[in-house]
Amino acid sequence: MATVPLISDEDASPEVRAVFDDIRATRQTDYVNNFWRAMANEPETLQAVWARLKAIMGPGALDPLVKEMIYVAVSAANGCEYCVHSHTAAARAKGMSDDMHGELLAVIGMAAQTNALVTALQVPVDPRFKA
Amino acid sequence: MATVPLISDEDASPEVRAVFDDIRATRQTDYVNNFWRAMANEPETLQAVWARLKAIMGPGALDPLVKEMIYVAVSAANGCEYCVHSHTAAARAKGMSDDMHGELLAVIGMAAQTNALVTALQVPVDPRFKA
Amino acid sequence: MATVPLISDEDASPEVRAVFDDIRATRQTDYVNNFWRAMANEPETLQAVWARLKAIMGPGALDPLVKEMIYVAVSAANGCEYCVHSHTAAARAKGMSDDMHGELLAVIGMAAQTNALVTALQVPVDPRFKA
Amino acid sequence: MATVPLISDEDASPEVRAVFDDIRATRQTDYVNNFWRAMANEPETLQAVWARLKAIMGPGALDPLVKEMIYVAVSAANGCEYCVHSHTAAARAKGMSDDMHGELLAVIGMAAQTNALVTALQVPVDPRFKA
Amino acid sequence: MATVPLISDEDASPEVRAVFDDIRATRQTDYVNNFWRAMANEPETLQAVWARLKAIMGPGALDPLVKEMIYVAVSAANGCEYCVHSHTAAARAKGMSDDMHGELLAVIGMAAQTNALVTALQVPVDPRFKA
Amino acid sequence: MATVPLISDEDASPEVRAVFDDIRATRQTDYVNNFWRAMANEPETLQAVWARLKAIMGPGALDPLVKEMIYVAVSAANGCEYCVHSHTAAARAKGMSDDMHGELLAVIGMAAQTNALVTALQVPVDPRFKA
């Protein structure tokens, strides 16, 4: 159970419905996932977060699959179960192979390990990295 | 100041020196950064961590630049100052442009925001994401 | 399942029972929630944590509802599912409206985003903020 | 040193300059802090983040000082040095007294303690908190 | 559900099977837990992580029970539900008494509290701690 | 710079002075470190945190050095620079050898790595770990 109700299509106000429709059109699916249905309790925040997400995750200097894998990595580091599941599914839908997933996981694990070692050691930043 | 001494080339044992030499050869640079010099207080851990990092970060199903950007993302999420600096520098050395960096940052920020919203809302995972 | 048994009223020692009674009296409810029943395996820690929580969360320079919303915010940032649920319920019981909840969530999400951006950018603290 | 240059007024493009001007007008100060100068390397992200921050942090169901203290709490939980300094300064500017600050700190510490205990105990959520 | 299949003994390749056998022999149990069955999708990572874990967690300057309790502490701080459960069980199997568990929990909670207070206060490191 | 003044002996109220004196007596040193001087702005919190820390960190089912190493592990996982420095120094003062420190670091790094892998994989908890 979420801490707020999940808003169904029937209960959606026109402005919420417009965001749901844009999610459907952008993702070419009829499915609107629980995150947006929870966010729909605050239409203004829903609209603002969706607009930014749509702008950020589209094609650009980085391709959408790379962005989706970065999203998985941040979500894992932040311990967000929902986000790991939803963005891993999204990455697969965008073409992430099992081998790519395996390497993504290995990098996440290695980064977490060296992050922890660096912090426990309090290693000073090399001056050349600050240039 | 680190919580351990940084081991110079002069103070390095032969096994540590061998790792330093492999770092230099692999990265085609004469510079060995502070993380490895701190790790060198424990030669076995140094050797094991370097061997895994080298294996993981090389070419594979994901290219090295993508892996480096994922490393930056995890390091930022984990709040590791040293790691953000060193892996941002490494990503630039591997070809990350300003535009790519800008998009990487935007994804990191957006993921952190939706991770926090999902956690604060305790959104239940959609069954289809678990399939 | 917790990693320890949850202590029922029947299994509670007199000192644990005294804490349970004070929780009931302070909160004007007959219900003692699972956190305290898990903590009750260590009566001394139970007593100390409850005494501090009671002292801190009461009226003062900040009102109890504000404190409860701050508690939700920290719990979300720390990824604690139980704590998000229990303190969101407590905030509602103390008068948090849907609009207040919506704004609380928006601040949590925005703070997480700018925290991540600042860390990924390693922005130096402005001297005036340290004065 | 940040991982990007801090953009001065002289180097700001017209769109960046417009955001800087709105920050000055909104906050009634001539000072634009380092976070925005770092963000200015990506004018679109700068504009979007500033617009949301301005909308979220203004008066509403919660007053701006309460929002600022929630921001400090999230920033501390996320370990963001810059953000703790800048939002503590902002909270003071909005009227946070020493006593309020002391209580804010006590709540942050207590929440972090019980978050950790709950996680280490893996306490199951009480059904009534999910209703 | 994990984001990858859990590999059964029947589906295990010979190299995966060899790791499973070594886990069984080292731990003197027939049971191979879900973490390794998930990791088995990437045999090379499985092998590398198991080899390091086995080397690190054995007897040395610290005894295995102390190491296991440190593992619980890190897992709790990182909010890893699975890891808290599995390493608490492992610590119990290695001799952790209820009293030791209680003290472990108290230290974890106290450390989380003072970590948060220090971060919220931005206390400067005493020069003598850096010597 | 901390976000509050550090209270010197001269500026300490009698109740703060009493805590400082107890810190000196308990630790058999004349030195009162910055954390307590920052906390001294809130005498009641100072007194409560010190009393609990003193009770928790003393001898018991776990010895004080083991507790101190657990404290370092939590502090590293939480990314607290001050706490890593102060508790590493405290652990050394209580007898932590270089070999013990090296093993502590290796466990911290390994735990962080498997925590991240488990979270990225969303491994379900084995039923036997919940028993």
C-alpha cells in the first residue's frame, strides 16, 4: 500500500488525464504505472515531474538506453526497490541484453565497493582531478 | 589526510610495485592516483580490487565510456567526493563531451528526485515489472 | 519477519510493560506498534530510545506536526519503509492535510534532486554560507 | 573546485542571465550562489530546476521556513555538505531561531537512529499504518 | 521476484556448479542461498565475488564473528533488507548471542544518530584526528 | 566551519562543563573534541547523547574495540567524514592494529559491493533467513 491512493483513470481530473494520455502516447503503451497514479494526487507535481522526465530521458548526446541504465544505477545506489524494478524493465524494453545487464551490475557493485573504501580511507582528491 | 599513509613508489613492496606498474601500463600514464596509494597498505586487497576493476571497466557489451558514466552516477548517489572527481576526470579522458556530461547530470538529478518521491510515497511495484 | 521476536504484552517484563504503558498514556491510544515490540528485546535501549523520542517530539520551539513531517523527510531520505509508513500516519493523526502532504513530498523530491546535482557537480560552499 | 566552471555574470548567456536576474528579484539579494553558477553550464536544466524550486519553496499549505527546515533535514540525511550549509543559512534568513535549529537537529538525529534500528531489526509494518 | 532468474542446480553450468559446490563445502551446508543463485547469471562475477568473500570473511586479525557483525552494520546502514537478514542469520550461526545482537543494534543506532548530527552540524575534523 | 559555534571551556555553562568534565574523566584525556563542542549549543541534547554513548560504548557482551570498529563501518557507509576520522582514531587508541584495520576495510568494501548487487538484483529473502 502506498501512503496515498493510486488514482484510476475514472478518478482522474482532466489535467491528470492529460498527463496520463501523454505518458501513453510517448511510451506507445496503454499502461500507466503506479508511480504516476500515486503522483496524480498532486496534479501540479505530476505534470512538472513528467514534463522533465520526458525531456531528460529522450534522445540527445546520450542515447535513451544509456540513460535508462544510469537511472537503474542511481536507483540501486539509493536503495529504491520500485525504481530498480521499473527502470530495469524499461532498459530491457529499450534493448538492454543480458550481457549488458550483467556488466551494468558489475559496475554498480564495483563502484559501491570503491566508494566505500575511499570513504573509509578518506583519500584526499588528487590535485589533477580538480583541474 | 587519509586514515592511512599514501604509499610512494619508493616505499612500495615488489607486489605493490607490480600493481602500480600494471595501472601505468593499462592506463598509459605515469600517474598512479591516491586511491591506489592508500589501498597499497593492504597489498592483497589492492591486487584483488585492481584486478576486478581492470576486468570490469574494459570493453565488453557496454563501452568503457558508458561504464565510466555509470560509475560517476553511483559515486554521486553514494556521496563520494573523491570518486566523483576521479571518475568524472576519467570519463572526460574517455571522450565525455560537455553535452554528455550535462545529460548525465540531468539523469542523476531526476533519478534522485523520483527515487525519493517513490520512497516517500511507498509506491507498490507493478506486477508487470516483476515478470 | 523481524530479526528478533516482537514482544507481546504477556511476554513483557515489568520494565518493558512500564514503557508500553507510558507509550499508551502519552499517545492516548491502546496500540503499541511493532517498533517498540521489537525494541523490547533490549529493555535498556527501549527505555532510553523512548524517553528521548518522547522528549524530542513534544511541543517546543517547533510544533509537533512540523517535527513529524521532518521525521518523514529523514525517513524517506534514509529509505526506511517502516518509518515512512509510521510517521506519515503519525503526521496525519497530528493534522497533516493532503495539501500539506503534497508539499512535503514536493520538497523531499526537490531536495533529493539538488542534493544529487550538487554532489555530482562538487559545488564549493560559498564563503558567506560558512560565516 | 567543481567538476564544471562556475559561470560569472559576464560569461552568462542571455537565458542564463534571465534566470540569475529572477533569482536576485525573488530572493531580494544581489548574490547568486555557486550552485546556480555551476548549473548554468546547462541553461535548460538551470531554468527547469530554478522554476520548480521557486514554485515549491514559496508560501502554501506549509510556510517557507518549515519547507526550508525540511530541506535541511533531507540534505543532512543525504550527506550533502553544500546543501546543509546553504539551506541552514536560508532557514536562518527566514527566521529560524537557535532553539528551532536545536530542535531540528534533535529530530534529525533521532530519526536517523530509529531508521537504522528499524532497518537492522527489519520490523514489519503494522497493518494499521497501511490503511 | 529478482530482476534475473534464480539459477537452480539443474540449470547451472559446470563453472557455476563448481562455485555452488565450494559454497557448500566452505559453509558445511547443503543450502545455497538466493544471492548466489541470482549472481549465477554472470558466472565470472559470481566466481570473483565468491572468491573475495571467502578470502575476506575467514579467520585473520579479526575473528569471523566480528566480521559478520560488521557486515550486518554496513548492510543496515545501506538499507539492504536481504543482507540484514542473511548476515544476521550468519552471525547467529557463528555464535552471536542475544546480548551481542542487542549491543550491535545499539551501536548501529548510536552511530547513525551521531553521523546525522555531525553532518547536520558540519563539524570540522579536529586536526589531531588527521595526524 | 560548523553551522553553529564551537563552545570553548570558557563559554560553557555549568551543565555543559559537567559533561565536558565527564568526557575528560571517562576517556582519561584533557581533550574534548569538536563534536561535543558543537553539540554544547544544546545542553540537553549534549547531555542525553553523551550519556547514551558512554553507556553503549563501554565493555559488555562485545568489547569496546569491536564496538569502535562497528562504529567506523557505519560511519563509512553513511559517508560521514568527521566520524570516520574520529572513530578510526578511537579504534587505534583502543588497540586496532594495521592488520585489523586492513581487514575492517576489506569487510566494509565487500559488504558495500554485495549490498549494491543485492539491491540491483532485488534478490528475495530466503525463507530460512526469516525464521
